[in-house]
Amino acid sequence: MTSTPQPNSRPVLFDWFFAIAVAAVAAAVVRILNFTPYEANQGAAQKIYYLHISAAMGAYIALGIVAVMSVVYLWLRDKRADLLAESAAEVGLLFTTVVLTTGPFWAKPIWGAWWTGDARQNLTLFLWFLVAAYLVLRGVVDDETMRGRYSAVLGILAALNIPFIHMSVYMFRTMHPMPILLKPSAPSLPSEMLITLLMAIAAFSLFCVALIRARYRIAVSAQHA
């Protein structure tokens, strides 16, 4: 049974959730630039780390939503799940693009190369192509049922790539260091840097959810235009 999303009866004049998310990102950027010390060896370039990692977490959240909503759609054939998956995929592609863009700017002064082609870089690029293919597929398949089913399968496959990205530094010899925050022992960042990183992750995760929420509203409105 397919459930058709219903439009909001009243137009949203001001989205408080989105405004709070933007303010949180602004606060995180101010802290990164003005209130977080430089790393002793990497200098100012290390501050890209906070944006790079936060964007990766946002991408993982968005693509996790794609996978969950794809499973829901395959199970219940609920159109709302399909639209939410599509909305999250667009935001996920944006955040993955930020990851692939900020990475080379951080790598150049530290590793001496924009792109080394190590396992984590290549797997992240592969993820970007999978999400891009998901969105292209949605644009070329006219039949609504086939579009939802095929894109759901591709969305699940894309999300399954995420654990391999995280574990790639253990599975292969890479230029990327071992995880600093998500590791078995305690995080090895100084307290000021750890607070900044956690603040940035929280802010960009909130912004990710706000973007998905706004994009879903647009998708629902377009269904009834």
C-alpha cells in the first residue's frame, strides 16, 4: 500500500529549526577560527580537520537515512519514505562533496600532495559516485514504482560502503591516520580541540538534518503542485 504525503496546510514563513542550525554552524566556525589553538606540527591547516570530519559525519547521517528509508519503502511502499530518501541523498551528496573538497586542501600542506589515491580517498570517491548515480537514476526512470524500487536498492548499497570507509585505515596501508575520536581507547585530542570537534560535529549534524527537513518539505509540495 502506497501512502501519499499530504501538503502542509499553512506555508512556513520562518523555519526556526533551520535558523538554529545555521546559528550553531556559525558558532562552531567562530570557535574553530578564533578560540581553538593551532596544532603544533600542522599549524593553521589543521583547522580544516574540524570541517572535514564534521562534513563526513553529516554525510554518514544523511546516507544512513537514505538506507533506512529505502528499506522502509521496499517493505511498505510508502511514498513518504521514498521522498525522504531522495531528500537525504541530495544532502548526503552535498556533504560528501565537502569531504572530498576539504580533504585535498588539508592534505596538500601536510602530505605534500592534493590526492594520494589511498583506500579511504578512493572509497569516499566511490561513495560520491554511488550517491550521484542514485540521483541520476531517479531522474531518468519515469515509472514511479520502478524508480522507487531501483533507487532504494542503490541507496542501500551506497550506505553499505560507509563501514568500509571507516575501517579502511585498519584494512589497508593508507596516508590517513588512525581514528582519533572513534577509537577503542580515549580520544587523543587536547580538551580544547576535542570540545571544538564535538561542537562542530553537533552543529553540522544539526544543519544536515535541517537541510533534509527543508528539502523534504519542498518534495512534498512539488507532489501536490
